[in-house]
Amino acid sequence: MSFKMRCPFCNQNVEAEEEWQGQQAECPCCSKIFMIMKPENNAIPPVINIQINNENQFAKGQNNQAYIPPMGFQQPKHVPNHMVRAVLVLLFCTLPLGIVPIIYATQVDNLLRKGDYIGAEKASENVNLWCTIAVISSFVLGIIIAAAQ
């Protein structure tokens, strides 16, 4: 069962589950750490829903709900989208394989905006993978064409 409370630092309305009571959490608005405590008066209207993910991963920001990661979990500072590398591969390597890194590179920023850091990291890794595949296949294709002449 959930209850409503306010961040003691910024007065932002939040909603939390009763089993989270006594745990520390980071406010999604002011980023300060506070203790989740059930208020005596439950008349506080909810504005932000809190989701705590106990598996030390970020909960996906589904349904426009804010989330609070558990204490001790470090948010990734930056997930590179490798767009420049993807464009260079598109221009100088095989065209069909050069399109795939562009698609993954655009997904990185969209996933970061949604709060899906794990998905953004996977998309970033896929950009590197497909850039490598495109470069190697272009090199091999160039050798085959040169040997055929």
C-alpha cells in the first residue's frame, strides 16, 4: 500500500510504498537524500510516483513516472552515442551496413531522455559493434575486388 509524503528539502509531493519506510532515497526533483517516513496526515496529494528498484538497476521511466534509485547506486555520467563514427562509416563503408549504426546512435539519446540508461548503454555498444562489422566487411570486400582484377 502506498502513502504520500513531501521531500523535506524541496517540499515536492511524492508517493512511496509502505515497505520502503525507513529506507533512504534521492529526491527526483532536488537530488537530495532523505529518509522515507510515513506522515501522520495522509492528506498530501501525490505529484510524483517513486519506484525503488532493489536490484541495483535503474527502473525504466514508464508512464512518465519518476523513480529513485537505491542508495549507493551511481547514475552513469554520460553514454556516448557515437554519431560521428556512425556517419563516417555510412559515408566511407558499405552503405547497407552503414545505416544500422545510425539507427542505434539515434536510439541512444532517445533512451537517455526516457531514463533507460541500461538500454542506452546497449544501443551505444551496438553502434560500436555495427561500425566494426561495417569497416571489416568493407575492407574484406575491397580486398576481394582488388584480387579479382
